[in-house]
Amino acid sequence: MPCSLPATNDDSDTSTASSVTTEHSNMSWASFETTEESVISWQFDSSSDVRDSSAYSEAISHTNNSSNIFADVEALQDYMFVFYITLRNSVKQVDVYTMIKIQIIDIIYSQDDREKPYRLVNEIMKRERCFVLLDGLDEWTGSGDHHNLPTLVSVYKQTVMLIATRPWKSAEGKVKHSDIEAVLQLEGINEPLELSSIILGHLVAKAELEIKHSAFRRYIWNQKLGKLISSPIMLSVIVCSYSEGIEFKGSKCEIYIPLLESLFKKANSNTCTFQQPPPLSVLHTN
């Protein structure tokens, strides 16, 4: 059965180790507990012009219990094959195997060469322990019938599905609890400064990374942005904007401006309509 993973209120495509909580879980490959508050600290250079050059810490809502930390590499070592599927690119499809064929195999092989890879993936999913990450259930509509979740045929018994979605999709109530084995909720990034260095490494020259990241840490401290960078999408916006010379002053509204601009740029020419809300019932009282 699939494991549904509601994302935080912010989008997330990138993280190192993330803290999670769970409502119920009997999975043998992971266990999670409730979160507690802890402190994330980081070192500044001795030449820093910040008040204390030794170490600084800023409290953010995170866990220091190792059982709450999802270590990607350790968890994924239990699986021979990992398939990543974006549901927004398969909005009308229901069968997960079909999604894998279209989104992965069809991109790698020409039409004349696909039959053998199709059979190979089929045999792999029958025999090997596989992990399928389905990202963006809130962007998936399905075939319009009784299917509220993507499906995987029962012959793939060793394959585990993890479905990521924004919380509002789960709140709709269309997905039955009996269809979900476990519900997890992402709390944020466990090591935001480590991830910021990785992101910054893709935006600046390698020779400049250490100097740029040291300046970025001072910038985060001076502008009191420590509580925001635990969110993957907020961290991405702050790092990318910083690399372009844009520095925020701690205002969330200021940070959301480039975020919304980037989302609007993804708009396409497809015409869509909003769902009609249910009619309001008015109760007259004397």
C-alpha cells in the first residue's frame, strides 16, 4: 500500500535530512517520533564583524532526536531501484507502471527500442525491492473514475510507493485511510546551512564558494533569517536571491515577491476554470 506524505505549507523539491512526524506507521524500514524543539548552531569566521566570532545559535522548531531524521542515503540503501515520478506530468494516468514507462523509459529509448526495457522494468519490479516516489498528488486529477490515488498492481509486492502532496489535498477527504499505510508530515530541513552550501555551489564558482557561503551565514544572522531557512522553498528563494545580489531584511512579504513571480512564470496557455463552490444555505431565525 502507498505511504502518503503531506508536504509542509511550502513546496519542497530539495532537502538534505528532513525531520518528520507520523500519525501511524508499521513500516519496518523507518520509524519516527514526535518532534521537540532544539537549537541549530553554526560557526562564523574569526574575521567576522558579528559581535561574537565563536559560535551562534538560533532556536527553530526542529528535532534533535535522531529517530526523527530521515537520512536519505541510509534509507534508500534498502532498495535496489528508485523511480521518481512527477504526477503533474501524468495527470490523467492511474497506473504507476505506465507512468514509469512514459516518464523514464520513453525519454531514454527511441520508440523502436522500448519493448525490451519495458519487459526489464516489469521483471525488476516483480523481483527486486523498489521504491517509487510520486511527487505532487495535489497536481494530479486521475482518470475521473473511482481512483483517488495512483495504483500499482499487486504482482509488484516488493515495491513501496511514497506519495508527496500539499496538506490541503489530504484534507479533501477523498482518499480513504484504508488506502494509506502511513501518513508522514515534513517538518523542515535538519541542516539548512549545509543545504545552502550545496545550492550555492551550483550558483557560484567553486573557488568562490567558501567565501560566498561564509558571507551568506553572516547575512542570515544579521538579518535574523534563521527561523525561515528551515523551510526548503524559503531557503531556496533566499539563497538564489542572495547569489543574484538581492538581500532581504527579514520580511516574509519581501521574500514571497520573487517566489510568486517565479510561480507565475510557469503559467501555460491551457485554459482552466475554478471549481464552482457548493451553494450556501441560509438559516433564517426569528
